[in-house]
Amino acid sequence: MLNHTDFTNELQRNRLVAIVRGSDPKAALAGVLALAEEGVRLIEISLTTPDAETVITRAVEETGADAVIGAGTVVTRQDALRARDAGAQWMVTPALDNGFEHAVALGVPVLAGALTPTEAVTAMRSGAAAVKLFPASLGGPGYLRALRDPLPDTPFVPVGGVDAEAARAYFAAGAVAVGAGSPLLGDAAQGGDLAQLRVRAREFLTVCAAGGAA
């Protein structure tokens, strides 16, 4: 079972969380597999994806040791249980809500959604492994930099409108990793171009590798 230390180590090493949210479960799974083949290890599958539990289960089975599959948009107790039963190794919440509390209680690493300093501190004190700064686009890298002044030991993962160029700025501001949804996936999880997804994945991985060396 993945523990908090394992998860934070994965964040620090890989620097990228790919967020798969689609309207077509087959396309979503194909996107996950393409990402894993390109070397993206941390892949979050949103529970808003139709038949998300099957997508998660198959993703875990088919990627094996090449990826660490998580479940996103965990909002309720039932969501947390669905994600666990499907085999998700970590969970992501949009806020410090019922889903967050139950995900923590299950003992899986949780990337907890927060925006303000109070929320970030509360998340970490309540058992989060890291803080999903969301929506990061509201304040940008400057806001992350300001948050890190009083909270230098909090592992922040900006999510929301993060493209490859923005990722560079967030790394410079102290992000441990970044989360990318549509700027990375494009329309792949709806049945779109997997070849272009692979191109974008390589671009993000190059930026993340450089950010990790900074």
C-alpha cells in the first residue's frame, strides 16, 4: 500500500500529476495508458468520468509498476469508498470536505484541495500528504510564492490552468509538483488525438525534469 512518504517522494521525483477527466471511459483509459507509456507516473482519474471505477481498476492492472494511479474529485464518503474499492492508490479532493475526511480515514495519501493559508494549514494538520493549490490560476505563481513564505515546508501542487509554460513559473515559485488536466490531456479523454497527447506529455516531462533540477 502506498504511504504518505512514498507519495511525497513520487511528487518530488516526478513533479507532474496528470489529471484525466473524460466523457468516454474507453478514451480515458487509452489516455492513461499513453501517458504511462510516455513516462508519466502519477495519473489521477476523476470520478466524474463515466464508469470511473472500471477505468481506475483497468489502469492499475494495465500500467502495473509504470504508473501510480489515483482517484480525483473525491467529494463524499461514498466517493472515497468507490475509489478505494477500485484500487486507487491515492486520492485527490477539491476541498476540505466530507470526501477529504473519509479519504484520510482510509489511510491512503490525499492531495487535498485548498486555496487560503488557513485551508492549507488545516489540510496538513488533518492528515493530507500534500496540498492541491486550487484554483491556482486565481493567484498564479506570485500567490504561491507568497504562501510559501509562511509555509515553507508545505508541499504545494498547483492545479487549474497549468500549461507547460506556467509550470516553469510555478516551479520557480517553489511548487513541489504541478497538476495538469486539459492543458495536458486536450481532447484525448473524449476520444481525441493520442499522438498529440504524447507530444504534450513529453513537453511537460521535459519542463518537470528541468524544474526538479532547479
